[in-house]
Amino acid sequence: MNVASMTHTLGLASSDELLSLLLHNVQDYALIILDPTGQIVGWSRGAAQVLGYEAAAVTGVSFTILYTAEDQAAGLPQQELERAMRDGRADDDNWLVRRDGSRLWASGFSTALRDADGILRGFVKIARDATAQRQLEEEHAHLLAQAQAAHATMAEALAMRDQFLSVISHELRTPITTILGQAQLLARRLGRGQGFGEHENRSLGIIAEQAKRLAGMIDFLLDVGRLHSGQFTVRLELLDLEALLRRLIEAMDASSEQHQIVLACPPPPLMVRGDVDRLEQVFQNLLQNAIKYSPAGGRVTVEVTQEETRICVAITDEGIGIPAADQARLFERFYRAYNAKSQQIKGTGIGLYVVSELVNLHGGAITVASTEGQGSTFTVCLPREDSQQSP
Ligand code: ADP
């Protein structure tokens, strides 16, 4: 469009007036005119509104003052002009700095101004304050990331629970299969009119033993539910920790030839207030793990130490150890370390959850220290109870 005819049509005295109207009337958009070196030669009312500088304060000054120190150091303003020169136009969305030092997210573009002969005469930069929109976008992105993380956590929890259900179903099936087999055998023998003899008695014994095992597993699952819902109670009484540990170790030591369990205790008495069945469960589980996760055998050390207010039991094995990245999550329900799974050592990831909940119910604490490939130490500390202070 011809500027002279536009000026005439609008009834303006000159094209100067047209430019002046443009600079004074366009609001909310900053309209900045630069010479070919980037010095500000035109500054609209919108630019004053958006950036806080009056025209007189910036005329003749390099437009780079509008940029953040980081962007100035990175050469961003010059790059924008170079792009505008090369491509005719450069979109630029970036932070600018107002006169009062506050930042705004400016969204707009720069255009090279060339005359009829293609000679660069300057640039025009047009931008609006899109800070609110940008903040909204950032908030959305943040919420989206949060929702995605929550979804991933949920998916992981569900996968761990499914894995647990599949393992526990197999474990429940094993005694049931044995019970069924023995019951069928009994039925066949008795059906043939055979009397009740040694074989039959053995079958009944196996059935009773497997039914007991099944009941134990179901009790354990019920305990897990009660622990999780906070409905579990312990019956605390004064007990001798050393006697409890000796009993357990004797029974377990005999069960594995590859492993040797060694107990190191300070002089008695080692009295704690605890639920004997539940503390047995705690230490049995930790000892079983020490053996299970040392498939190549080795020594398991149970070391008891007395502190002023606590008695601590450290169970150390020479087994596969636990990767550092897994250690913080071991006490979560269903969580299993990477190396336990990759080495196909069977488990449900529920034992340590139960152990830590039981220790907490005793007012104690459990910690783990481990080096992958070298072994692990699980330490249970319980409040100390002086034997003189009888219940
Ligand atoms: P499970 O042994 O049935 O998988 P636990 O809750 O007892 O479940 O243990 C959780 C996880 O902690 C195990 O799967 C294993 O990865 C790791 N773990 C526990 N004890 C040991 C140990 N002594 N050595 C190495 N890893 C262990």
C-alpha cells in the first residue's frame, strides 16, 4: 500500500503524522524501532507501558539493555537481529527486563526494515507481555509432571502388588496340592478296604503339617492387613533377648549346612520389653533373609550391643548385598531389590515391611547398611529395660 495515499485517505498532514499516531496509539504491544546497529530510534506508548521506560530514557541506547544479563552474555539480542536480517523476520519469545528490574515474558518478533533497493535501514521489534500466560503454561506443565509422577508411582505400586499376588498364590497352592494328593491317596487306600496302618498315619501327618503351614501363611497375610490398617497390637512383657536369640539360632543353624551363624553378646542380662512371638518373628525373618540372600553360603554374625537407652542387634551376612539405589525402599510393602530379582531368588517383598512395622510397635528402629556383592547388615534397636524394673 502506498503511504502517501493512505496519509491522504486518512486526512493526515504527512506520513510523519501517520507514524506518530501509530507510535502513540498502539497500546499493550511494544513497538520499538531500531537502527541497523540495534540502537533504539523509535519507542511507542505501548513500549513505555510494557517496559516502564519513557521514550527519552531509551532513545539512542542499544536495545540490548532490555534483555536479562544472562541473555546479554549469551549474545541473544544480536542473534535475534541476525536472524531477522537473514530471514526477514525472527520470532522471539524471551524474558525482558523492565525499568524497575522486574522481568516479563515478552512474546513477539523482530522484522528487518529494508528499502526499495534492499538496503537495511533498521528493525522493528513488536512484543507483548505474555507473563501471565507463560506462568499458566508453567503451572500446567508442573501439574502435568506431578500427575504423571503420581501415575507412575501408582503403576509401580500396582505392578509390585501383582507380582506379590502371583508369588503368594503359588506359595499357597503348594501345601494345598500336597493336602489334596495325600487325601486322594488315603481315600483310595481306604476304598480298597485296606486298614489304617503306617502309610495312612503318615498321610494324615503330612496333611496336618501342610494345613498348619497354610494356616500360618494365612495368619501372616491377615497380620499384614492389620499392620497396614493400624489395627495390630503387641503384648509387651519383660523378656530376655539373649535367650530368644539363642533359641532361634540353634533351630536355624541346624537347617543349613552351608551357613554358620555366630552370636556375640555382652554379659547378661539383656532385658527388653517385647512381644516374644513377634520379636521371634522379627529376628527369624532377618536370619532367614541373611541365609536366603547368601546363596554361596558363609558366615552370619549376630552381634548384640548395649547402649545407654537401647539394645541393638546387628545381623550381618556375606551375601549378595543390596544396590545402594534400592536400600531406602526395602521396608516398603512388596519392594524387592534389583539384584534379588535378577538372581531369581524367590520372595514376596513383604517380610521386611512386617519386620519394620513390628519393630516400630516396640518403640524401636531398624536400619540397613550394605555393599552390593559383599553383604548386608540389618540392625534392630529396641528400648532397653533394666531387669530390676520388673513389670
Ligand atoms: P523377600 O525376601 O520375600 O523378597 P523381604 O521383605 O524380606 O522380602 O525383603 C525385601 C527385599 O530386601 C528382598 O527382596 C531383597 O531384595 C532385600 N533383602 C532383604 N534381606 C536381604 C539380605 N540379607 N541381603 C540382600 N538383600 C536382602
